[in-house]
Amino acid sequence: MLGEESAPADFWLSVGKEAIRRGIEGVVLMGAHWECLGDKIQVSTNPKPGKSPVAYVDPKWYKDYEINGSPELGKKCISMLRNGGFDCEPNETFDFIHDTFLVLIRMFPHGCPPCTVVSMNARFDPHYHMKMGSVLRPLRYENILLIGSGGSVHNLYRNHWSHMVLYRDNFAQYTPPEPWAMEFRQAFEDVMTGNSGPNLRRAMTRLMKHPLFRDAHATGTGLLKVMLTDR
């Protein structure tokens, strides 16, 4: 999505324009590639975070984009999460990973708003992460945008990699999506579009009991970050 123009990139741009129109003052993200062991979670308080390299993407697409890390917003999240009963600590050296900064680049190409990243917990408990979203939800009323970045189907072990590795072709689709992927994607869409409030929370956590969940997700990382956006 970074290296080529695409429909998903255009969609994220439209979301960014709408967020600016609504007057957002900051962004809190949870990606799919940062988790903490034990009972802990962490929040970035790095004011000038770097960017981890992106496989198969020329650095020219992202190296000059300046991330506007906000220690103040990070500390506010830490305070809220601690008050909510979480063992939460700051991380002053965290560098953003592609699951978060590529979204910021596409949403806000002309300047990054103040932002921070919240980690997941490596036990991948859906109820734990849903509670994180509930605790941070009041930030919405302070014009803070909450983003869970990842994929409804995210099992890299089952990807077909040859065209990416040999030709750097992001959009080669020489085999059609398999039934397990289409079925779980549809289940995810049905949950997100057909529920709200407590019903949405229950439906989201039940997805991890779906018979095709393990086919669609090698771990819970691709799904749990969506629970940050509790509504």
C-alpha cells in the first residue's frame, strides 16, 4: 500500500480528509506488530520516533515523512489505562512499525497530527483488549481519533509470496482467495456492520472462537487491535 497507488490507499486518504474536517487534535493507534509479555502493556512517549524498514518497499516512499510523536498524548493514555487497572508503562524509544506509519502517511500526507501507539499484550486475550478500548474511549470526546490497524485476514504463513519476492509485485493475484479467507472476511464484516454497543463487543470477542479463526490469523495480532476502537 505504501509503494503503489491503490483503492485501499485512496480509502485511507478519504478517512484522513474526513478526520481533518471534523477537527481531530490527535491520533492513538494500535497496530498488529507490537505486543508486551507478562501482564504489561506499553505506550509510546517518543517525541521523534523512527520508522522500522518495510520489506519489499523502496524507502523513498516513507523515509522523509516526519512522525509527530506526542509524549503528552502517550502519558494521557498511560494515566487512563492505569486508572482502568492495567499494568502500563511508557516506552521512550519505540520506533513506529509499518502497520501504523503507513496509515498515517496515507491519511495525512501533508503533515502528521500528534500521535502515539499503544501496544497489545502477548496473551492475546480478546476481553483484555476490549477493555483497553473501553478505557480509552472517552478520548473520542476530546477529538482524539482511535485507529486499530491490521487486517481482517492476516495469516502470512498462508500467503502466496513468489510474485512479491521475485518481482516486487504487491497486487499479483495469480490464485483466487481461498474459501477460508473469504468466509472469515465475511464473518468479520457482518460483525462490524451489523452490531453496535455491547452487542458489537460480544460479537467481536466471539470471532476468536470462529471455526476458521486460526486459518485467518496465525496469532490474534491482526484482529485484536480493532478492539481498541470500542464503540
